[in-house]
Amino acid sequence: MSMSSAPSAGVDPVAQVAGAVTALFVPGDRPDRYAKAATSGADVVVIDLEDAVAPPAKFGARLAATRALGAPDDDRARALVRVNAADSGLFAAEIEALLATARLSRSGLLGVMLPKSEDPSVVADVVTRFAAIEKPVAVVPLVESARGVLRAAELAAVPGVTRLALGAIDLTVDVGADLESPVVTHAMAHLVLASRAARIAAPLDSPSTAITDLALVGDAARVARSAGFGGKLCIHPRQVAAVRAAFAPTEEQLAWARSVLAAGEAAVQIDGRMIDKPVIAAARRILRLAGTDAS
């Protein structure tokens, strides 16, 4: 059974990661779940070598991930890999293993997610090493600490970074807050602004801790979307559809966007709202999110 993720194998990995609305984690030490994750409907799969894997299983998880990403076409996984943090003692070996995997002509490595990102020089070094292979590989710094939030603009501005992602749970542990704290709201805004200033893809939001209550998952995704996030991390296949639905434009929004573009740039107002370039750009973005031609 093919383990390729939903988009075609011919899609540029960087473009696939940059445009992803849903990114689903799968434990690296559970290769039996890789194929299920790939058929979940998620835009990208993230093979996790970090939080989802107990220390004794880390080495085996790395082997499983690189074997799956370098397997023959019919069984090859296509995924991001979240490595362990730069100060973990595992980082260097994991990056080397992924570089070796990326060099394979049949590699399914879409990119690397860097947890606990705080130091732009570490991110820049990873980008440089993968760029030397001359094959497209996405790099996604995961911001999970006060230092990371305060340096988000520097992280986003590293040439070759694809997009940022937020790890709100680790952030709240770092600062001693809870998930409803204004600190999280501030961090969300900071990542959105940093990403826009660097002209990279809008960030991925932290995963919802709700698994069975999909209404909560959808609510959290709508908050992220309204804050300017471009997608959300998922920790269970059940969350994927709820997140996708929350980020999809409503019929009312689509109708409004079509009316704006149909009126043309000469229109002064529609439904009492002034139509200028930012409004037209917003209409085009809504149609792009819906997969509709916005030209």
C-alpha cells in the first residue's frame, strides 16, 4: 500500500509544506501508523522523533523514519520529520541521517521541523546544509519558549525558512501560564506578524489537546484562522477534518469575495463597504483558500 501523503508526489516539497492547512503528527517509533496517517486527509504528515517517542525508542524511531522515507516508490512515506532539540544530544545524528535520506533519488523527505527553536544561527545552519544538496527541503522552526517568541522575527527572516509553527503547551510550561493566558494570544500574534514581515507562509498553530470533542478542535482552529494563522498541527487523525472545515471559507464569505471581484476595481462600495486594494486582496485570498481561481 502506498504511503504517500495526499498531494501528488510531483509537488514541490517546500510548496506543499508552505501551503498545508493540516499537519498530522505520527510517532516515529510506530511505522505501522505511517500509512494510516498518510491516508488521513492531512496535507502533510510529520513523523515525530521528539515528544511522541520515549528515550529508549529514539534510535529505533530514527531508523524507522529514514527507512520509510527512502523506501521504494510503492511503500515510500512522504513526510516532514520533527527532530529532537538542538541541545538534546540527538540533534546532530538525526540531521545527518536526514541529510543522507534527502540525497537519495527516491527520498520522500518533505522537510525538517526544528523544536524549541530559539537561535537563528542553528536554523540557518540547518537550512545551509540542506540547501547544499540542491533539492527542495522545507525547514519549519517550532517556537515553544519565551526566547523563541521574542526571536520569532529573526527565525522567520532566516533565508530558506518555509514557515513557523507554534508549540503553545511547551510555551505555557516555560512561562508558568495556562493555555487561556494572554501570553499565548501574544505569542500567536507575534508569530503571525513575524511571518508576514519576513514574507513567508502564515504559521501553523499549536495542536488542540481535544481529541474526541471535535467541536473544541474546530473552535480552536477558527480562533487560529481569525488570528492570521495558515493552518494547524494535529495530534490525531480525527482532528484533521475539523481543522480543515474551520479554515475553509464559508458560503457567505465566498459569495462576498465573488461579488467584490465581479464588481471590478472601479467599484466604490459593495453592501456599504468601501472597496479598495486591501479588500480586493482579501477577496482573492478567500477564493484561493477555497481552491477557486482568484485571478
